[in-house]
Amino acid sequence: MNQFWQAPGNGKGFDSFLGNNSKMNNRTIGVLSYIKEYSHPLGYITQEQFIKEIKPYLLENFYENPNESLGTHFYRPALFYGFLHLNSAKHLSLSIEGNLFLNAYSEKQYIECKKLILNQLDNAVYPNEATKKIKHLKLFPFRILFKLLLENEHLDSHFISSRLVHIKEIKDLEAYFQTMQTNSILAFEITSTKYRKFNTWVINSLVDLQILTLDKQVLRLHKDVNEHIGVLYKHLDYSDMFFESTSCEMNESISHKRTKRDYSLIIKAKQRDNFTCQINNNHHTFLSNSNNYIEGHHIIPIFQQKNYSFKVDDVQNIISLCPNCHREIHSADNKQTILKKLYLLNQDYMQKNHVALHELYKMYACA
């Protein structure tokens, strides 16, 4: 079983700065555009249809040369970046961030596009659908990389293939810190080209995107992203990069560290809702401080704040729910019915901020 970090497919997701019509930039934009243009009304396209149609679509619209690669190789980088979802029914769909990225790219808002890529790298996990041979890792690879770069200012590129790709648990990071202190010989050395692929296709792609800089085999954060990386990681510990249960639960706990919440807004929302469950006013629980006990819930989850300029911790985005309905939103196998009710209850806020119902559904694939 493979236990080292892998790259998706057989190439880069991007191979130049955003806005440049380079080969892989065009391919990735083309893949996202195709899925958006030809999706089923419910927002997806089948993997079978994608494989059949993507090559002629790219040839006609995005200057792609004839290519004998497997059709799956065309979408795997975008899947790895989190701009696409692939579900168990083999349906491909744009993620929230994929749609935001495509819209920003079409408007030539390339700084915003780079921010969205950073946000999606932050969400990326092993295991994932783009690198299916990895089964047993439970970590956020780019959180580890960016935190190391933020704290150390630079890394030798040799570190990527000799150490970084072998990290499985926090004890592996601790062993690395120990070698830094003692100048010990690195525990891992390159023994096969398979260990170099993460560096060749992923790290070098981040250099091409001007997220990282590479000078004489020394990697640094690009000056354009230093501030954003600092906001994302200054309050996180390395223990926040690994998870035992689900990455969804980990993201929820990390959002508490990243976004300061105004808990008075929860009280205001409960008072506004007269301490009743907004899904069903007859969902009575018990008295707490002489009122029916309910819980405040952010309809657009707090961990989505990094993707939006409007404030998510807003009383208009908070709704009162009984504990059972609150758990249903987070834990039910099918959340769409209850989410549709919440969306309609808060339709003015959602539409004012250009958040569609199908986007809310995607947010709760990991909530």
C-alpha cells in the first residue's frame, strides 16, 4: 500500500501564472468550463460522458493538441485542487470554489483566483479521490507545507522528496524537527522517481502559479501570498494538520481558531426567532433560563468565510433550531430537504450575497 504523498494524474494542474494561456492552464480552465456548460440541471455530469466528450471539447475550444492520455487524467488535477467533486455514483460537479474560481477567472480577477487556489489547497486531504492508491493517510498535506514555510521562511527543495512526502503522522514531523536541531543525516533519501512526482508536478506547479518561489533549490512563499498564508495558519498547530475521524470535523474545529465569532449574535437570533425551532415551531425541548431550549446555527458555515468577502458571522446568517434538527443538518445521510427549508427561510440574505441553493448543498457535503 502506498504511504507517500502522491501527485494526481500525469501532469500539472497549472503550468504558468494565472491569466497566461499556457497548455495546462488552458486545460484546467477548459475542464471546469466544460463541466459547468454541460452539467445536468442538478449540477453534475457523469464520468462516462466527461471521458467521451472532453477531448473534442478541448480541441475545439481550448487549443488542446490531440492527446492519448486517459480521460480521467484530464480532471484529476482539478479534483485534487478541490475545484471538482466526484461522488460514489461517478458524477463530476464543480465545487463551490471551482465555480467561484471560474467566475473570477472569466472576469480576469487573477489575485482572487490565486486566493481560491490557496483556500482549496488548505482543504486538500489524503486520502482523496484524485490519488486513490493512498488509503491510510489522514492529513492535510498543504497545511503542513505552508506552516513549515511560514515558520522557517524557506525549505530546501530536496526536503520535499526526501522527507515531506513520507510524513504520515505528527511523530514524523517531530523527528524532522529533531534532525534540524542536531544536524542529523536525513532519515529518507530518494530511492525512486515515484517519490519525485509530488515535487515535479505539484510543487513546481505552485512555483509556476507564483504561490511559491524557487531560487537555487530554495523554496519560499511568494510575497503575494504571505499575508493570506499567515491569516490561515498563524493560530494553527501541527496537530491540526492530522485527523483521526473525519476531515470535516477537523475543518469545523479549525474554523473556531481562524474566525473570531460574536456570540451575542446567537442570542439576538434566538430572541428574533422567539426561542422556537424555525424548521418546526412545535419542536419543544425543555426550559433553559425560562425559555424553550434551542441552538443557533450558521446556515453558511463559518469555515466558508475564507471564500467570501461578506461576513458569514452575521445575525442574518444565524437561525434557531432544536437540537434534533441541528444534528440532522450536520449528520443526516440526506440533508437536502432540511437545507432547502433553511435556504427558503433565509432567501433574501442568500440571494443578496449570490449564494444559490445548489451551492449550499455542496457546502454541507463536509459539514
